[in-house]
Amino acid sequence: MFWAKYRNWLLMLVYVLFFLHTALWHHWGYEGVGHLGFGEFFGTLRNGVVTAGTIFTIIVFVHAMLFGGLFCGWLCHWGITQDLAAGIMRRLGIKPLMAQLNSKIIPWIWFLIIIAQVVLYWIYSGFPTELSFNPSATPVWSGVPRSIMLICMTTLASGFILVFLFGERAFCRCICTFRLWFSWFEKLAPHKVRQTKACASCSNECTDACPMGLMVAEEVKQLGHVKNQECIKCHICIGACPHGVLQTSLRKNEFHKDGPQIVPPAALSNSISWLQAGFAVVILVLFGFDLGGNISLSLGFITGFLLIQTWQSRRISTLEAAVIVTLIVGMYFRHDMNDASSLLKGLLAISVFLLTARNLDYNKGFEFISSKAKETRVPAGMLAVVIILAMALGAKETHNSILFHRANAAKSSNDLKTFVAIMEGCAGAHLNPANAYFDLGNAQLAINMPDKAVNSFIKSLELDFNKKAADTMLERLFTGKLFNQSLMLAEWLVTRSPETPRFRIALGNILIQLNRLEEAQKVYAETTERFPENHDALIAQGEIKVAMGDSEEGLKFMLTAYEIAPASASIHLADFYRRLGRQNEAEQYFVQAVTANPENSDLMIDQGMNLFEQKKYREAIEIWQTALEKAPNLVVARDYITMAELEIKKRRDAILGRQ
């Protein structure tokens, strides 16, 4: 087709749209269309919520019924990453050799896990009885690691290393579950790469160019079309044909013949595939929920291959040692959440691999893949140990999955006691243990287990320290008047994050509620000394001074805070002067505070009361009427207006009585 020569530009456009979608959601706040992953389809099977991803999946699957694996060749973002990795290596003089893998064991592992999760959900939460539509139900970045370092390591393992060892699109050919599905659609799809005229003599350029390692020339000569189910319709073979013989079409022509697809001979023996599948399960269970299924399965595949190659050759090459060290070090730093340092480390890991692959000899490794691996048999004992370990870990994970589904069903039915009883024993094994402990803590609070709730909150923060989550936990404990438990959490937060002044201020506030004023004053004093420009700390120090009877000293701290942040401190100064009976001075700060917070109706109530106390009844009424316009259900404003009108009437009656 005429636009095939623009394929690389179209592939780049996919990533532009990918990141634009992310920016629209996270930066510009447009959340109308959420995550577009294929996993959303199975989410709909579980809970009946049709998302944007569900619609996208259905459209792609319907398209695949006609066009087979065309999506993989033109639109899959992970296929683009592999193509980019292969292109970078070629430019550096690294020429991966194509090794046909022909193994579907690992794709089936992930597919069966997905199906099992759906079935378990139905068993414990019931089959969805109705469908609802919410295109933004799943955040656009769902399922993608937060750490850029981990994204880079996934690209290294699933892209560069696999492509280096086994050739282009190695991940697609041996691991990708979605590729497995598209190969099924390829059976039905009429859209094929077809022979359009008699083949002239050639050097099988179409076969050599195929990124999926298919025997294009052989199939075309025997069948008149490419029948292999792994075809991704990338059109590379069409461009490689020196005589223009090939073209894509939905219709059969006179060259079309029936017959079986031609499957290239596998480079690895079945026993190696089973070993790799076993390691994939082991890594998936041990680290998969931390790393992600993509990289876990790839690491299992790489580990199994390197182990058996080392076992057979009784040596480990310098390149293999460098790859192993790079992966181990990279995995160690995978939790780096600082975007700049995370990106730098990730790019460094990829660069180290490319430099070693470019400069260190690996001929014996490729020799093993191309000749010996086909006949190599994994020792039965080794294979048995790995598979038994994988099955044991898989059984354990299945047990945990059952517990989580039971817990979710209990939570949905508001049976929090059952939810807590289950989650107390298995929250640490959850897909997201930090969230699991957070939910457990909330449930423990709801059934009056505050001490355990604090411990759960702390465990959650130990796993994933998040200041916003910490604020939420403190607020729930504080507003529930659980001051002793609030104190435990606040003290832990101050120790964990000493650079965060608001945790210190919260600690002081809690000490005040426990009537430990001198300790609170000491905390505030240390905070203002360490963070002299933090206006909240200065305000807190001022308030505690006032509470302990030193009004003048307290006023100094508040005025200093006002110099730093007038809008925030004006509210506190207004309230402070009013409490001292200095309403005239309070008024100027009320005006500033309301100007800075024009939608704060409660603040207007206080401003009006300050005017009322100065016997400025009409001005007070105007303020309260403005508050009512902003909050029509504000009953107290109506009562105050009535009270002020009564005072005006009394004043009028008194004047008339004197006359």
C-alpha cells in the first residue's frame, strides 16, 4: 500500500498520541477517556463497567477478524519499542540473529492468570448482572510503573536484551499474551500478504527481512500467500521484494492455494522452553506484582536461557556476566521515584548493555542458540525443581488471590469484620500492599480498632511513603478524636520525614488536644527555628503562646507570619485580635482574608460577627447576606441577620422613645 513507506512515522505518531493522552489526563486535567489497555476488557467481564479501554479492545478485536495481526505491526506501542531497540542496535553495528522460538507456554501462563482472576471474582463477588458505562473509570497511566527506572529496565529486558539474543520482535514471538490472541484472529482474517505475479529468481529477501522470522518466500511459492499466524502485516517483506511480487489484499487471487502454514524450525528445545516458563512463573510470583508481568516474564525467559547455556558450556561469557550484573543492579534501584535520577539510571543501564554488546564478543552464545540449543535437553532434576517451585509458588499465590476476592466481597457487603480478619493475614501479599494496608487501617477504624489501624497506616507508609496519604491518615485519626493514636502516627511521620514542617505542626496540634502545652510549645519552637520562613509554624507558635498567656509574644509570631504569607496569616490575625476584644484592628485583617478567600462563607460569618460586636449592624447584615448568596442553606447566617435586624429595631425604638 502507498502509505507503507511512512510506517515508521506512523509508529512514532502512536507514541506521540500515547504521551499526549497521558499529558491531557495528568497535566491538563482532561479525564474523559481513561486507560486504553486490553486488560480493561477483562475488567468489564469482572464488574460490568464498560470503559474506554473496553471499547478500544472490542474495536481492535473486530478489526483483527478482518486484518489479523495488522495492529501488532502498525499500532502496538510495545512492538514499536522493540523495533526501536533493533534499529538502535543496527546503527551501533550490533546485528541480532533471528532465532525462531515457536513457544506459546509463557503467553498461556499470563492468559490463564487473567482468566482465573475473572472467574475468582465471579465466584466471590457474583456475576455482573448489568452493564454501566464509564470511559474514565481507569486512570490513563494504570498498570504502568511509577518509576521511570523500572520502565527503562522493562525496556532493557523485554526490548534490547531479548532482541539481542533472539532477533527482532522476540518479545512478541515468545512472551506476549496479546500476540497469542492475534494469532488466533489471523486464522479467520481474509487480509493476507499475497503473491500478485509470478515469482522471479531472488535471494529470499522477503524471508530475511521479516521481523517475525517467518518463511515468507517458501509460503508464497507453495501457497501464493503468507499463511503463518504470526504475520503482523508490517509490509517489510513487500518492500524487500526486488520484483514487486507481494501485496496485501482481502481477496484471494489465482495464485492462492490451500495448505498448512509453514512453521520455521525452533531454535530452542521444548525442555528449555519449560525451564524458561518455570522461571517466568517464579519471578512473576516473587516480584511480578512489584515489577509487572511484562518484565517478570521476560526476566524468567532470559534467566532460563542463560542458566541452561551456562550449564551446557560450563562457562559464562563476559557479556553474559555484564548483562546479569546490569539487571541485578537495575532491579535494586527500581524503586527510585525521583524522575530525573530515575531516568538517568535507566538510560545508563541501557547504555551499559549497548556498549558491552557492541564491544564484547558473544559468538559462542549465538553459536549455542543457532546450533546446539535445538538439541539441548535440560537435566530432568533441574527442570523438576524449577517447575515444582513454580507450581508451589503459584498455588500460594492462588490461595492469596482467593483470600483477596473473599475480602473484597466482604467489603462490598459492608462486612468489615470479615474483611479485617482476612486482610490482617495477607495484606502484605497484595498486588498493591501499600493500598491494602491503607484499606485495612480504614476498616479497623470503622470497627473501633484504632491501635491496629495506626499500625496498618504505618505499614502502608513504610511500603510507599506518600505525604498526601499520610495527611489523610492523620486527618481521619484527628477528626475521630483518637488523639493518642494520632500522636503515634505523627511522631512516626516526624521521624520518617523530618524535612516536612506540616507533620511537626500536626504533632504540636495533637499535643495541645492532649493538654500537653509545654511539649507542644517545644515542638513549635523547634519547627520555627528549623523552618523560619514557614508561616504555618509561626502561626502555630503564636497560637500556643497566646494559649499559655503570653499574648504579646504570640502576636509577634503572627505578625511575622503575616509578612511572609499575608493571605494565610490574615485569617489568624483577625481571629486573634477579635479574641483580644480589639475588633477595629481585627476588621482590616478580616477584609484581607475575605478578599483572598471570597468563597469562604464561614469566614464571612466571623467577619459579620466582628462587625456586630462593634454595633455595625447594617454592615454585618450585608456581609451575612453575601454569605447566603454563596451558600443558600447557611441557616446560621439567616439567624444572625434576624438578630442584627432586631438590634436595629431596638435602636430605632430607643431613639423614637427619647423623642
